[in-house]
Amino acid sequence: MSAHLPAIRAALAGRTVEAVVIGASAGGVGALLQLLPGLPAGYGRAVVALLHLPEFRQSHLAEVFQQRMAMPVREAADKEAVSSGTLYFAGSGYHLSVEMDRSFSLSCEAPLHFARPAIDYLMESAADAYGPALLGILLTGANHDGAVGMAAIARAGGLTVVQDPEQAEVAAMPREAIRLHQPDLVLPLDAIQTLLLMLEKN
């Protein structure tokens, strides 16, 4: 882990992060269970996580993670303001995006990459809303959703982090993001968690 610390410190130098968006698909629940439960109550930024979900099955991710976390966890609601110190999950059946006033919006546009919610929708909209103050993280997954979104975050000046494909349960999603636009950092999960915790000290 210590091998990644200099790169993480360099990536965070002089940077203020106000929001974190995380995308994952196949293998994502396990990855998030390794990544998120260490975050403290009063964490100084909003965290928005989107996993590909079966369209007609209600998501129980907020309940599952609330039992394991000190910070409040809930499913993102339409028109709700994005608040720091809260972990939000995208619900099933709707695309989730962040408006310019930093509130959530749910929509019924056609699935993207066979997914609704889709990671690209969330990441591209959050890049517009937060610009350089956004951290985008893309984890394990079996399709190409999230690659375009991560490139949009990079164009907006945000920080981009991709799970090391060699350590991802399913490597297709991180590999495609790296192919499309080299991220700032490619890290294993424990190093991504260290980065999230270091934001508090930054």
C-alpha cells in the first residue's frame, strides 16, 4: 500500500474535493463493502455510488450499507440537494444525474449500455456541476459504462481514479476507462480507501 502513497499525495496536492462519484457493475457490491465502511461520520464531502441494478427490483443497498457505516446512507431522491457527509445510492429503474444547482434529478431516458441507471449519465452531469472539485472512481464491471463519464470528469478538471484491472473481480469496465482516457490514478481497493480517507486531511 505504501508504494501508492506518493502518487496519491501528488494527485491531491492543492486540490479541493467536494463530491465523490463511484461507478461499478459486476462485483461492485463486494468492492464497495471493502471501500466505504471505513469512512467516518461527518465526512466532509458527498459520496454518490451507482451500481447497475435489475430494473424491476427494488434496491436495498442503502439499508445494507447503513448497517455498516457511521455516516448517513440513503437512496438519492428527485430534487434532493446533494449534502456533504452523506452516502447516496442510485435507485433502480431511473437514470440519476446532478443538476447545476447540485441537486439530484431522476429521469426515464432509454437505458445506456443496457443500464438504467447508467454511470455515464451520473458522471457527466456531476462533472458539469462540480468541475475540478469532483473525484470520479470507477470499479469492477463487465461492460463499458463509465469510461465516457470518467473522460468527462477529466476534461472538467476533476480527479479520476480507476480500480486496478488486475485486481478487479471483472476487468472490462476499468480496462475500457483506461483505454479511453488514462486516469490520474490506477489503484487497488485498499489504496482507493486510503485516498478517500486522506481527503479529510487534505
